[in-house]
Amino acid sequence: MGDPLTPREAERKGLVHETVSGKALDRAMEIARRLSSHTPESVAYIKRLVRNATETPLAQGLALERNLFLKSCISEPALARMRSYDKENITSPSRSIEVDERRVNR
């Protein structure tokens, strides 16, 4: 309808993610610090997905998101982080999955 909303009304209606009391620059810096804790590769993937969101059909966008996620999971930095997290240093996914042999041999 073109009716103006206050920032708080826009937040309540879900039109904006959040509103800020005080200095917006402080909140922006907090968000920037949080984003900078991610790998450059993952930030690049996020930016790519956001840019494509308005120009790509949903099914194609979801496929791209899935592919980029899987690509990030098998990157050497991701694998190194997973290995360092696990004190047992499990490097093969098959060691962490129990398989019921009766079901496999059917």
C-alpha cells in the first residue's frame, strides 16, 4: 500500500532482520567480526548465493547451495579442522558409520 513504517514496525512484520538501538556502526562491526571468522572460501560462497538469489529459479538455487556446501565440506581446510576436532583423528567416514551387513548383501 506504500504506507511508511517505522524501523521497529518493519522488524515486527519480518521485513528487516533486525533494528539497532544506539550506533549502527558498532553493530555492523560486530557482524563484520563474526563474518571474518569464517574462511574466505565460505564467505565467497555465501556472497555468490546471495547475488544469485534474485536471478535464479529456486530449484537451481538450492542445487547450487547444496553443491557449494558439499564442496566446502571436502576442502582441505575443512578436513583439517574436522581432523583436529576429533581426538581420535578419524580420517575415513566409514570408520564412523556402522553398517548392517545383512541389509547390504540383499
